[in-house]
Amino acid sequence: MNIGEASDRSGVSAKMIRYYESVGLLPAAARRANGYRNYGDQEVAILQFVRRTRDLGFSLEEVSELLALWSDKKRPSREVKRLAETHIADLEARIREMRSVIRTLKGLSERCHGDERSECPILDDLAKPPPRKKRA
């Protein structure tokens, strides 16, 4: 099948298929006599796997590790679980950071009059130097 058909079946755009090939997540496609890429069911399965892992927020490096584990039928499931749990912890940390940002922005927004006045606590706060990070 051509790249358009592989795209339709996998839900991955043709542009991303080319990108995934270029970074090694997808093996380089065989070429037809006319030079067009030719994909099979295995490549579509890989693309579907990559799309699902990307939809879940895994980085390209993590996707590569998961692909290798998926391909290795003798893999220990603990490796997969370790990657998933590490990703969960990263997501939870990002959620905490986002909640903190939301609280800060809500507080600033509540202090802004939002009228014709030029004073704006939001802009005043954005102009402040960043807080110093605590050293461990």
C-alpha cells in the first residue's frame, strides 16, 4: 500500500510517517519501481503502536524503547511496567506544575481590574525576576 493508504489505516499523517522513518521508529519503506514507498500490514501495526504511545504522551525515546520491548517476545514485562510507571510519575509532576501555574494565574487575574486603567498586576508580575530555585 502507498503512504496515503498507510496513513488512512494507521491514523498517522503521511508527514509523520516520513518523520518516523527518518528518526528510525519505522524501518525505511520498500520502494516500488516508480520510487514510491510501499507499506505492509507490519508497518501499519508499528504506526498504530507509535500513534497510541504518542497519544499517551510518551517521548520518542520512550516510544523507541517500547517498540523494542514490543518486538521482543521474550521481554520481561517488568521493563514495560517500569517505563509506564516512570511516565505516570512524570505526568503527575507536570499536572502538579500546571495546577500551580493555574493558581498563580487565577490569583493574578483576580487582582487585575480588566478595565480602562493601565495598571495591570498580571504584567507587573510577569516583569519580575524569576524566583530563585532552591538548591539541594
